Amino acid sequence: MDKVIFTKYSDERDPRFSIRTDILEENGSRQIRKIPLTDGAKAHVADIYHRYEALRLDLEHSPLRVNPCTVCGDGVRFPFCEGATLEARLDGLLEKGDTETLVREIEDFFAVFAKTAEPGCDRLFQETSDFSEVFGHLDLPEPLYCREVSDIDMVFANVIETETGPELIDYEWTFLFPVPVKFIQYRCLHYYILGTSRRESLKELDLYGRFGISPKEQEEFEKMERHFQQYILGDYTPLWKLYDGISEGVMELSQMVTSEKEKKDHRTVEIYFDKGNGYSAADCEKRSVSHDGPVTVEITPPEGTRAVRVDPCSGKSVVRVFELRQGENPLSWTSNGLRAVNGDLIFDTEDPQIYMQIHSAAPVTVRFLAEPISGLTRELLLNQYGHLHWLAKTPLWNLYTWAKRLKKDRKP
């Protein structure tokens, strides 16, 4: 009989996509099972098998194997894939400072699915109604190319190095309509670079540029990603959106739990400039901004500035970044906060910080909205996105961390 040793609920979604993922074990053999959490999600789970078949045929002449999928009742099952991820291998190269090999590894992986036909053939991307429903409208004048089948979640963490070669796992978000190949590449780079602050040095390599993804394409692909995340949410309202639905007759929770000092602190934005010796109070500007509504800050970097740090507020906060660019080009950035599913930042610290590398003296524009959190609001947010200290004391959490550490320590 199958024994469930780990369960993950993906229930902060539209009911059509709410599923549960289990790791099962029987006689020392493990499997992955995905089952619907609602009647509406049964079709989505069943479609995973059809996506597997289409993706397997599309990649059958490539070195990349697709983790097999079988139908089992209302759910689907996959063999538990043993091995290190491509992401872990890239991290190893980054730790050694071997960025040229890292770039070649990414090039080799992209070559598996990014070889496109010449202009004028049937693989030239054309926007369809299905595409628009999921990703919105794409406003790019230059031609883009696509595959017949598109797994947009081919991120480096979903590629496992096995004894028989690389294997693709977790292809739930595979679509059978045209999606630009560059968007898949963009997601791979985006979620790798921003996955941890240890990879911040990659920004200096301009990986997007090295793979031909222009600043305009980055901007459009970011819009596509936001639209896709909203498509997954549907009519479901996650915790971070609850405030928008509160009537005028309800008092804002922050007014009840935030002190006058915290309110005052949230009216100051601090800007630090790194000229090669790190951030210090000697190279800091302070701006007084309105407490209510979005804030736009224009920054003129002093000569010799290599990086900029923006402290959007003071105190535990939720921050939504609407725009961050230098001149007309969007800037990549990281932070010391937790990232919610919609991209908002949750700062469980008294000193929220956003970091960015700059490459010229052009003005930097930052537009954001910051709201303080404390009391029960903070608890609820961290229950969704943070480290649950009470859960860390349970056997289930110990088992999860053991499995995660075991996976990380495996060698390719």
C-alpha cells in the first residue's frame, strides 16, 4: 500500500487549477502523484497526461527525456526522479567563478528547445485567442518563433541529471498553442537570477542580452508573466488582495496595530549608492514621500556608482514594485524580502531593502506602493509565504527538510 511521505497543496489558485501533489513510497520505491482538489480541477489534472504525450513527441529527437506520466483514477503519477538539478550544477559553476562554462551550459540547454525555423515558416509566432486568454496581448514588432508544444516551466530546477541523461519534470504548464520560445528562455533566466541573492553577480553578465532578449522584450515578457499568474488565480482572491475588497465602512487593520512612529517612518525613502566599497550612511540620500498611494522616486546616481539600494520604507511591510528602470531600460533587482506569488514583496524586517546593479549614469526611476504590516496581518502573511516556526518543530517538517537536503547533496 502506498504511504504518503510528503504533500504539497497548490490551492491558492482558481478552483480549476487547485491540486495536491504527494510523494508516495511503497517497498522503497517512490512516485509522485497529482490529484485534483476540486471537481473543477479534474479536467486540468487529466490534461497533464495529454500534455505529456504532446511534449514527449515534440522532444523525442532531443537529448531531453520527459518524466513519464500515467493516469491513475482521477489523478496522474510520475516516477520519482533521482539526481541533481541543472540549477544545482549551474550554482556549482557560479561558486567556482566559472561563468563562461555556466553560460555554455545554458546555451546547450536552450538549444534543446530553442532551435527555430527560418522566417516565413509555420513556426513563426502568431497570437491566438488561447494565447491572449492566458498571457494577454504581446506588443512586439519584430518576428518571434515558437514550437508546436510549449512547456513554459522548463526552468533549470525542473531539469534533473539522471543516469540516463537529462529528464524534464513538473510540466503542468504546457500549452498546445504557440508561445514564443524567447519567453520560455526569459522565464528560465528570470527565475534563476532572482532565485537567490547568491546569484546577484550574474546581472553583470547581461544574460538576457547574451541570449538576444532585448529590453523591450523583457518588458513585454514581464507583462506576459503577470497575466499568466493572474490566469492561474482566476477569481480566487489571495490574502494580499483582500484589502482591495474591503468596504469603506471597515477600518484598515494597520490603523489599529501600527504605532504613530511606524506611520511616520513609512514616509521616508532612503537611497544608498555603492561606489565599490559597499553601502554606507556617507553615500545616502533621504526623500520625504507621501504615506498614501504609489510613490515615484527619481534617482540620479553620483559618478562612479556601481549599484543602488533603495529602502522603500521602514518597518515590516508589503511592497509592490510597479516600475524600476534606468533611462528607458528595465532594471533587474533583488531584495531581502519574501516574494509572493504575484510578485509583491513581503518584508518581515524593520529594514526593507531593494538592490539593483547599474551600468551608466542615466537616471533611475522607482515606482512602488508600500503598506505596513503587523499583528495578525503579519502572522497570516507569513503563514502563506514565510518560515513557520511552529511547523519547524513537527515531524512532517523535519522529514521535508531531510528530503530537500538529500536532494541538494546528490552529485550529478
